[in-house]
Amino acid sequence: MSYVPAIVIHGGAGTILKSLLTPEKEQAYLSALQEAVKAGYSELTEGHHALDAVIAAVVSLEDCPLFNAGRGSVFNHHGKQEMDASVMRGDTGMAGAVAAVKNIRNPVLAARAVMEKTPHILLTSSGAEEFARMAGLQFEPDEFFFDEYRYRQWQQLKDTQQTALDHSDKKFGTVGAVAIDINGNLAAATSTGGMTNKQFGRIGDTPLIGAGTYASNKTCAVSCTGDGEYFIRALAAYDVSCLMEYKNLSLEEACRTVIHDKLKPAGGEGGLIALDRNSTPVMVFNTPGMYRAYMKEGKTSAIIHEGV
Ligand code: ASP
């Protein structure tokens, strides 16, 4: 059986309207998405595992300050940038994640290290940081992660108890990738700074396997973005897989059911990207837009605003 390698990425869902972007900003986002999707796709064309592809794409997005993950993450109530990330492979069902970590340059690499070097799945805060140091991962000072725009977003909220999705401020956030390699293996990865002014120690859906990230070769690979608390209660990523496995829904039907029929009526805004072994990219959201791109058979497509 031969499979068509493909990768889909997102840079967060939200109020992303063409009318709110200058042509320069739009171009900057499009270029960043293209760069990330190509970084992932080249792993696939070199015959590497889908896991390598999702990691390469997410590292590229974490390193780009335009997105709320890694460098450029949002600020929490204490004015700190605490990040969450996870990864899962569809062939072995192995997964790894880190939550509420600071100063790790690429939290998704720490998530992978948890999966590959420990018997555990999720490490948090100082324990995860200590582990990442021992695993030889790169650390950066606070200034590396600082972003003036994010800081101003936080300044507006810091004296309140409110939290805000990064993208409810017309910006976007969390990043993620799903991929299928030439051997038909699926993988998913997601990384975020969470929500502006979130409580110190708050953990969202991103590092929770089954909520923000899921992959199984039996069904699909999924990466979510949106109101984390809703995605956790809905077990959104795993629900897509379950609808395929137990109800025989197509990937597209399963994604639409979760995003439009379950999350939306409950008040959960956001979207997800997904792939099954047919390599058909699915990108669904119930917000005005979602930063997204895919690459398949050498062709890329990056879209950053209106859609479905
Ligand atoms: N899902 C993320 C969280 O709740 C936020 C986002 O998608 O931007 O932490």
C-alpha cells in the first residue's frame, strides 16, 4: 500500500479578517506559514517519519514571534510566559507533553523528549524544565521570548480577572501540525503560550493528549486551537478519532461534528486541523478565520483569514 505524504499546519483560529491586516502583515504571516509547512514537508520527502515533519513545522512556528508559541508567547497574570506543548505518534500511540514551562526555546522538542526518554507522558513547570536541561535542550532568557505587542495585550488585562484568547484580540495563537509519511504513519503536535492573563499555573488543552492533540494510524491525526477549557471538556481531538472509529464518520464529517455541532453550541470557539490515511487535508473552525496551510504532492496552500 502506498501513501501520499502530506502535512497541514495551523497558527491559531480567531477573528482573522482580511480587513484587519495590512498587506505587509498579511505577507509576513503567509511567508511564516509557507516556511513552516515546507520545513515539515521536506522531512516527508526525505523519507522521514511523520513525527519529524510535525516537529520541524512546529519548531519553525515556535521560533517565529508572530505566533503565540515559543518566542512571542502571551503573558500570564504574573507577567510571565508559560508554555504548553505536546506530540503524539499514530503508529505506536506514544505521546509526550510539557506544561507551564518557561525559557525552553522549543517546548515541542521537550514534549518529544518526554515521549522518547521517560516512561511518562506529561511533565510540568520546574520538573519539566529540569528534565529539558538534562536532555540538552536549548534555553533562552526572558528577553528572547518577549514581544511588545503581547506585553501590551497583557497590560490591558492584568488588573482584571479576565483572560483572553490571544486571537480574540484580532491576533491568533497556538500552533500545530499533523502529517502523514510515505509509510502511512500519522503524527500530531501542538504548542502554545495559552491565554493572555491566564492564572499562574493554568494548563490548557494543548498539552493534554486527547484534548488538543491526538494521533492514531487507525483513524487520524488532529491538532486543535481555541478556548482550551471547552476543548478539554469535549476531549475534542479524541472525539474526532472516536467518531471515525465507532461511528464510521469520514474525517471531514467527524471534524465538523466536533467543531460546529458540539463545541460551538457549548460556547467553545476555535478550530482544528486533521489528516487521515487518505492524505486529504481537513481544516475546520467556527471562528471568522484560522491561520492554516498544507502541502501535498509538492503543492502548498497558505490561507490566513476567512473560511469555514
Ligand atoms: N488552546 C489554547 C489554550 O487554551 C489557546 C489557543 O488555541 O490559542 O491554551
